[in-house]
Amino acid sequence: MVNRRMHLGIGDSAMTIQSEQVPATKGARIARWATGVIMIALVVAALGLTLARYDIIGKLTGFSAFMAGALVALLGFLLGLIALWRGRQLPLSARKGLLGAIAIAAFYVGFLATRPVAAGDAPALHDLTTNLADPPQFEVLALREDNLVGVGTVENWRKIHAQAYGRLQAVTIAQPVAVVAAKAERLAREAGWAIAKSDPARGHLEATASVSYIRFQDDVVVRIRPDASGLKSTVDMRSVSRVGVGDLGINARRIDDFLTALAKD
């Protein structure tokens, strides 16, 4: 009788250990899936962004790959949480790799999720200027053919622009046109813009700015006009994204920052 009870006790313990190992084993398997899915997401994103950076594929195609990678990373993140729960009996040291993968996925997805928040209430505009009635015109760089996409008409563009970016105004600087134009070119070069045309005597500057790792390109034109005395200059500016409908407020910030620096310099 004693031996039988002892045997049953040992059997019960074995069953308990086995039942504890099953969830842990499943958790480890799901953890491998989660880590693999997150790695795939990172590869898709990196490949898409890098190919777009060097114009092997289109900028929007590369960005779409980045977005698709985020969805895959989200799936991996959810699988990772399930794996953590199923393998909760495992020591922390055995879950460090999974925790690292989950953290990477959370950062990736969180970064994209916060972009609209960072943009605030920026409308779907990609062409910003300080002068709606008479915006500076490009002479060398070509204005995109679909520049009215998202707004339909010039009148609608002006209406939306005025409501959202009424703060964008020309600045007056107490210096002659040639001096201000030279300063504008210097600031553009310091910002890393590619100068397409510079005519200090006329007060005309065109350049292309690159944004983010993917190198989205925005074309910029600066127009500087003298006052009646010739001792002061009025500076207007325009910044236009080459692709996309909205710009998350980037062009407006570029104009604000550039004109502020120009006026202070």
C-alpha cells in the first residue's frame, strides 16, 4: 500500500511537471515565430527605404514598403506578447531575445503611429508659399504636373492654404537684394540643399532639399525684391514636395525656419 501511494505521488508530480512544460514549450515556439516575423518586417522596411533612397524604386513605393513592414511588425509584436504569456514560467534570461524583438517592433510601429500626431492639424497640402496672390515661380526646376492634386483648383488651394498657414508671410530685411540673396544661398548650402540656380543680382534662388533617409525631394524657390529706396528687400519663398498629396507640415516648417534664419543672420 505504501509503495503504491509513493508511486502515485511520483506520477502526480510527473504529470504536474509535464503540464507546466507544455505551455512553456508552446511559448518558445511562438517566440521563435514572433522574432522571425519581426525580423522579416525590418528587412522589408530596410530594403524598401534603401531602394527608394537610391531611386531604384519610386519614393512612394519605398514608403509603402515601410508601411507594410509596420503591419508585419505589429503582427510580430502581438505574437510576442502571446509568447511572453505562454512562457511566463521561463526565467527572464531565456526571454531576453524575445523582449528585445518586441521592443524593436513597438518602437517601429509607435514611430509611424505618432507621425500624424507630430504633424498636428496640417492639411493635405504639398505646395506652400508666403505669397498666395503672386507665388514665386520656378525657372529651372519644373513644377510637378499634378501640383493641384488633392485641392482641385488654384482657388481651393489658396483657401485651404490661407486657413491653415496664414502665418506664412514675406519678410522685410534692411539690406540690399544682392546681400540678402548671397546670405540666402549660403544658408541653403549649409542646410544641404542642392542649388539649381542662383542669381544674386535678380534676387532669385532655386534649390532642392532632401527629407529623411528615403530622400523625399522638395523644390524651393526664394524671390527677393527691393523696395523703392533699394536699401531694403522683401523676401518671398515657396516650397513644393515632388511627390505625395500632404507633407505633414514639412514645407511650412522649412519656410518658417529659413526666413527666420535669414532675418536674424
